[in-house]
Amino acid sequence: MADDNRGVTLIELLAVTTLLAILSLLIFSVMLSGMKESRRNMMMNDLQADAHLVQSRLTEAFYNKNNQPFTVTTDQGRVKITYLKTGQSEVISDPGLIYTHDGSWPDPIGPGTNTLDLNLTIRSENESADRNISYQINTELDYPWKDSQGGSSNE
């Protein structure tokens, strides 16, 4: 009678199962790391986009300050502009983000204000988000400005 070697031994089965478990663990950890980095990148993109929007709105208001003086506040993490002539207020930041301002805003911002410092730190309000993710705006707006050719703006 000939040897029948068509089956799989228990040792071979355990070795293959162990290799599959290790391979699955490696694949899962790489996938989980990629998903975490993707969430982090999406959060950073959201922070940058909202920071750009707030900076644009503040720049526009600052360059129109002679016609429409305003005040800026960071109330409960929201950036708010109040136009003094009309009394109209508007929140210009995303409600899901928290803004903190380093320093104080000039009050009011009008024809006599020549410089506006924007030193803002933006982070997510969501507690489950990575708390270490934040974005900073550190810039200064000058008025009247001078161009690289030595000219200046007139109004």
C-alpha cells in the first residue's frame, strides 16, 4: 500500500493561519494609519480654507474702513465684525471652529487706524478631533500701503 500524502497536517495549517493573521494585522495597521492621516489632512484643509476666508473678509473691511468703520471681536471663539454706521453685525468664521486672537483689536477700526495685526489661532471645536491640529494667521495689514516701486495709495 502506498503512502497517502494528499492531506494537510495540523502544523502546516497552524503556520498558514499564523502567517495570514500577521499579514492581516500589517495591512490593517497601514490602512488605519492612512485613514487617520487622511482625516488630519482634511481637518487642516478646512482650517486653512476658513482662515483664508476670515482673512479675506477682514482685509476687505479694513480697506473700506474710511467709508464704513467697524469693530472686530472674538466672542466665544467666533470672529465677528460690527459696522458702526449701520450697527450690522456678522460672524465671519465657521461655527465649528474656535478662533483665539493674540493681542487686542483696535477699537474702533476707522480712518485713523493704519495697521491691523491678524494673529489668530484656529482649531476645531469638535472634541473627538485631534486637539493638536491648529492653524495660525500671523500677518499685518497696513493702510495706506506702499508698493514695491515706492508709490502709495490715495483715497
